[in-house]
Amino acid sequence: MTMMNIANNLQGMGVSPGIAIGRACVIRQAQAGITGETLADEAAVAGEIAQFHDAVGRSKEELSVLMAGAETVVAEILEVQVELLQDPMWEGEVLAKIEGDKKNAGDAVLEVTESLVKTFGSMEDEYLRARAADIEDIGKRVMRHLRDGANGAAEDRADHVVGVSDAAEFADQILVATDLSPSDLIALDISRVVGFATRAGGKTSHASIVARLRGIAAVAGCGEGLDVIADGDMMVLDGTTGILLVNPAPEVVELYVEKRKEQLATTQFLQSLKSKEAITTDGIVVHLSANIGSIEDMEQALEYGAQGVGLLRTELLFMQSNSLPTEEEQFIFYKNILVRATGRPVTIRTLDIGGDKALPYLPLPKEDNPFLGYRAIRISLDRKDLFLVQLKAILRASVFGECRILLPMIGSVQELRQAKALIAEAKEELTRQQLPYDAAIRTGIMIEVPSAAIMADQLAKEADFFSIGTNDLCQYTLAVDRMNEKIKALYNPFHPALLRLIRSVIEQGYLHHIPVEMCGELAGDPQATLLLLGMGLRDFSMNAPSIPVVKNIILQTNMPVARAVCTKEMNNIV
């Protein structure tokens, strides 16, 4: 085993809180490549198709075994992969390459998988971008079975066990890898693995979700810096700050040992706040909800004490389908989440595609600037057939809980009125069909376009509530593409221009007696909690793990302090 004595400090993204101290176990995964071998005749084609179907079948069996012994949330994560394997579009594209292009099964699977991974991986939405890892995982799983036949799964599992066991003399191990799939983590012996660091990945990847569920500290997105780490290197990993220390001095290790003790005490304290209501010391009640995209997210939200769902993204349902989901499919999806919410309010955002979120079965025109083009509500108002199906599904599900409709990217009063007219039409259709729905369901709008923020006084007369989407509002206000490496430093959610717009929207909500919520990333940023509270925001929606942190800040403050922070920040024009 090669030992490195050079100390290195690396910075990644903290995706699962906790401090891990241990020896590095480097996992080097071999990547299958395109062979370029073509099939000579129809008999060869038939043979490859048979091998492909066999590999898919074995992959499903393997996932079923993993699901049988897994926690509920983990089983639901693996169920997503089973659904991807059963997707007729994915299978159809692979078969088309085998039959039409005479490609061998392995090359066909690699090409289709790489294309889908590229599509999802380039999306701006972090949640959808993270699904690329699931697609890549099923591609690798099928490839293993194509390569090794019946022994593929067993050999793969053995590979992982050997990879962890190479450092058997070390009790506490930190895995270092290009990436880890959910199934990789499920197979881990967590009595020995205390953390992991990956070159790729993000907070919403399923691997990160599993890490948080199992209490494994993790850092992702470390990039090429991980290449300097060798098996056996001493490592300190901070899953909150994203810091990685390689071969630190003994006194630094001792410092982190003490810090780990303090952090564990803090984590236990935050967990104790789960059932507490977020109320300031002077009695101001604040509502904390979660942003979710699936039933598994709903489970996680409840674990962190969410009081409801402030944003249910419906895009993932559409993006995991090979065709437009039917009214019945959508109804079941929305109903299941409302039932699991057990009376807590659920805000369902209508389809927000376009920009970086494309549907292969719904071609969109090529645009020079898709984020300013044909997307979100603009597509829904243009494709009324698509919009009415979704609205009817949401309305039907509304009888199973407290449900609200949220319209994305509204930029004018006219757009809001057009959308409300279609909601009324959907209600009329359900009435004719004698299907029940909540006739008093509330309809709100995302404030994520500067024109909507500026016209909030007029929109407040038409909407039942506002939900501020700070991510798009920030990039549109500042004319900054936050995904552009050259200028992403200019993306500043604390920019005074943006803060003025946010405060103005909140004020208009108060003046017109409608609730104002925030579901953008700023809502879950602890550095913004007092500022937003001081502005008058009382409804925050965020990624579930941020809820106890924000709640703790609220429980320890009062409104004079929050207003003072707000006044200071608003007067800061630097």
C-alpha cells in the first residue's frame, strides 16, 4: 500500500453533515468503452437482443433483492431505477441501435445511457441534474450483466467488498471515488465506512440522500483534486463545510476530533427540535415547509419536521416517462403525496419545462436563449391540452388533502388570468364527469420574473398567494447565468437590487392580505433567515435538511433583532 505524506487541503461541496476521520480507501472503477463492433447478420442481432433482455431481467432481480432489505426511502430510490429499466423509451432506443444500426448490445446501452446522462447532467435544476447518476447506475448495472452474464452481480458485489477490505487494518474508512451510486452505498458496511468523497455529485443526488439517511458524512463535487489521494492516507472530511484534509498534522486531527464531538451534540439538539413549532422568543409564528419532487422526498421532509410542502416539482414525473403522463398517472402521483402529507398543506407547481429541462417526447424549438424563451407557463398556455390534463389531475387529487396550485414564471396579469380561465375550464369538465374536487382550491404564482415582482401590487389582486423563487429572480434581475463558470461569482442573492424586489413583494402581500412564501435557495440559507424574517416573511420552503437549522435560528431570535439585521442589510449598497 502506498502512503502519501504530503498534506493537502481540498474543497468540495458538503452533502451530508458530520465529521469523518479515517484512512482513505480509493475505489477505482473501470469504465466500459465503445467497441465499435457491428453485427454480421440477423442471427447475431437476435442473439444480442436476447442478451440485452437477459441483462435487464437480471438487473431488475438484483434491484429487487436490494429493495427487499432496505429502508423505505432507500427502497423508493431503487424503485426509481426499476422504473427506468422498464421505460419503453430507453429500451426502444437500445433495441433500435441493435436492430437498425447493427450495434452490439453493450455499445447500444452505452450510447443511449451516455446520451441521457448528458441531457440530465446539463440541466440547471439541481434536483433533475442529480437524476443523471441514477441513469448512469442502471447503465453500468446492465453492462455488468452483459459483460459477465449470470455472474455479473456477484462479481460486482465482490469487487466492492474487496475495494473496502483492502484497507482492512483500518477501522474507520473514508471512501474516495469518482462517484458512488445509491446501490454502492446500500451495499456498504457502515460499521466501518465513516465518510465518502467523490469527484462528481451534488446535494440532491440519491447517493447523498442515502448518506444523510445513514448518517455518513460526505463531500461531493471535489473534482480532480481527489487524484492526489492514495489508499491509506489519513483524511479528515467535513460534510458540512465541504473541507477535505489529506494527511493533516496530528494536532489538526485532534482539533477535528473535538469539533466532531461538538457537532454531534449540535446534531442531536437539532433532531430534538423536530416536533417543535418555529416561534420567535416574542411569539411570532413561522411556517417551515419542504421543497420536494417525489414521494421519497416527502418521507425525508417529514423526518426533518416539515410542516408541509411549499413546492412540489412535477417535472420529474414527466421526465421519467416515455410519453406524456396520463391524467390517471398524474392523479395517482399527486394523491399519494397528499395522503402521505397527512393533512399538511401541499403546493403543487404546474409543469416547469423548457430552458434546461427538456422532454424527449415533446420536442421544443431550438432557441438562442431558452431561459428567456418558450418555457414553463408559456408552454402550458400554448399547449392547453397538456395543461388541462395536469390541472384535472391536481384537482381530482385535491380531495385527499390540503392542496394548492402554483403557476411558474408568470410575468403579467394577462398570463395569470389566462391560466385561471383554464383552471375554471378544468373544474367544469370534472363537474360534467361528476368527479369530486376541491372547488375552493387556492391558486398562487411564482414571483421569479422581475416584471412580476414589479407588478406585484396588480398581481396580488388576482392571485391567492405568492411564492418567491429567488433562483431565477436573481439571475434574471442581475442578468447572470449562475451555471456559467466565467460569471457565476456575479450571482449574488444578497444583491441590494434583489433584496429590494423581495421586500417589495412581501409588502404588497401584506397590503393585499395574501400570504407570501419563499421557495428558492435563499429560504434555506441560514445567513438569510434573520434578514427575511425582518422583511416580514413568515413562510419559508426549503430542502428538508435545512429545516432544523433555520428553525433553531428562529427559536433563538426576536423581531427587533431581525428588523435590525434587515435594516443594516438593506442599507448596505456596497
